[in-house]
Amino acid sequence: MRDDGFTVDDLEEMPDDGRRYELVDGVLLVSPAPRWEHQHACLELAVALRGRCPDGLVVFGPTPDVRKGRHTSVQPDVCVVRRDDLVRGERYLAVPVLVVEVLSPSSLGIDRLLKRDVYARLGVPHYWIVDADAPSITTLALTGTGYVETGTVHGDEVLTVTEPFPLTVSPSQLPLT
């Protein structure tokens, strides 16, 4: 670490120990390995998104990193990116069209507040927060420099969105019951 905080170069030196290492403005965030419930919800949501994703977009799990400069690099649980922004053999350096964070007990404040601010500063147009334990999906859309909530559904309620592409999903589909 330097006097101005950690950089993306420092992330390359982090151990491959199952933890998630992220940077926000030079501050290192270390999260424990996610619970299986979290991973299952991420997979189910990625599958639902991929099933409706138009040809020009691609769905990813916890990579690629989303970066801004040398001091911020975060890993959404699920993200949708433009196919044209992917260059074989090179790091992804563009802005996703959608990022999704699935809440974990260790990440509640990070996902609801800190990452919300980071994604807004990056210009990510759509941000979803998913709670798999008390099944809910909250959708947010970027307006100006911040997000506004565009909807929240719980349990068996159905979420229908048209942006970034048409999709219908229910939070109760995500956890393993």
C-alpha cells in the first residue's frame, strides 16, 4: 500500500483464498467467501437474465471487475455488459449496463450504500439489490448523479422490467427452497 491507498496493482498481489478483494477510493474491502445460498441466488438470477438477454449484451457472474481509475475496483455478483466492450485477452474497462448485488450478512451496508455510490459515480444505468434470505428484488435507475428506486417486489410478487431489456422474474425463484 502507498500513502494514497491501495491500487489495482495491489489487487494482483492478493492471495487466491476464496475471499473477495475490492477497492473503493484506495480502501481495501475484504469479504469472506459467500455462503452457498448467496451463490445459488446469483446463479439463478444470472440464468434468468441470460435467458432474456439480447444478442448485444452478455451476462457475467462475479467477474469482470468494474474499475474506475487506479483506486477503485469492485466485483458485482452479477453484471450485464455490452458485447462490443469485451476484447479478447484484455481486461474489461467499460461500464456495465446492469449490476446486481445479492446481499450477504457481511455486505449489507457495502451493497446498500457504498457500492450504490460507486456504481452511480461510474455511471452504471441500472442497479439491482437482491435479498435471497427474505426474498426481494429492488431495482434502481441512475438519474443524474444518483439512483432512484424504480421498484421493489417480495416473495412471489413478479418483477417486470423493460430496461435494460424486458424481463419478468420473481424473488421466490432465487433461493433454494
